[in-house]
Amino acid sequence: MSEQSFDRDAVREAILDAALPHVPFDGWTQATLQHGAADAGHDKVMALRVFPGGPVEAVEFWSHLADRRMLAALEQRDLSAMKVRDRIATAIRVRLEQTAGHREAVRRALSLLAIPLNAGRGPALLWRTVDAIWYAAGDTATDFNYYTKRGLLAGVYSTTLLCWLEDRSEGFATTWSFLDRRIGEVMRVPQALGSLRKRFENLPTPFSFLRNGPFGRGSA
């Protein structure tokens, strides 16, 4: 394959999709990626060429790919007609449903990311996913709310994912019920914080002089 015709991301996507059925049997290993390369019509060396970081890099790419596929699917839905909580619930459902045929691969990916050497990668991938969900939901926050919303949603997504991995109910009904309850709980938190902020923002505090004094924003 010449450099001119080499679409790295397209090859990575093809190898990954072909490798997923092997993960339940061989785990996230270099052998799995080589099987994927062969099944996708490439030489086994191509697995190392496009995933030089090995299985961990493949898992990261899979997460990024799932985020992109989720956003593409959500563009086909009229999210603007939904309430914010319904937009978020829809996004999470789409994200999980897209990988419903590969739950064991998801489970093994989480185990791989839990290894101390990879400890920082899981949270980064989770943050990217919840950021994509809020983006799809129309969030434009740039202040402290940006971090609050994503932090809360990270908790919702993580716990829902764990519920989904063990769910044996028809159509994942248990998971979607759990998701609805969790979103209802966290949606009340920003409202409560906003109410408290409005209630106390004009009250004097021991640090008011720092904000309004000679060194604060109130200084000339």
C-alpha cells in the first residue's frame, strides 16, 4: 500500500471493527489486532503500523470512534425538540447501543484501562465522551458550570455503563430506568447550586476585601 493511498484512520477503523469479535476470546492483545488486520485484508504487520501503541492505543481509538459515531447518529435526530435531560439520555443510549454487540470487549477494555500503567487514560476518555454528549445537547457553558456539568455527567455515564454491562433485562430496560433516575438526580444539583449562589453572592464574607479591596477587581 503506497503512502498516497494510505488512509490511516480508515485502516485503523477497519482493523478495529474486524478485531472486536476476537476480543472476547483473546482479550485486547497484539494477537487480536493482528487477527483484525488479517480479517480486514491487510498484512498482520499493518496492525503495528497503525496502532504502534498496541492494544491500549486501539482501545483509545475505539472510544474516539464511538464518540464520533454517536455524534453522527444524533445529527439524524431532532434533539432541539427535546428537553435537555432527554437529549442527554438519548445520547447515552445511542453511545451504549452502538456497542451492544461487544459488551465483553467493553468490559475487557475497562480492565485494560484499570491497569496502573494506563490509569490516566480512562478518565481522559470518559471526559471526552461526556464533553461530546454535552456538546450534542447544545451546552455552550464556558464558566465553572462547564466543569460542573461534565463532572456530574461523568458520574452518570460511569454508573450507567456498569449497570449496562451486567444488565440481562429485555431491551436493557433496567439500564434505561436506572439512567432516567440518575439524570433526574443530577439535573437537580446545578439548580440547587444556582439557587445557593444567588442567595449568598451578595452577602459579605471574610474574603470580601480581597475581591473589592485595593487588590481585587473592585480596585481602580
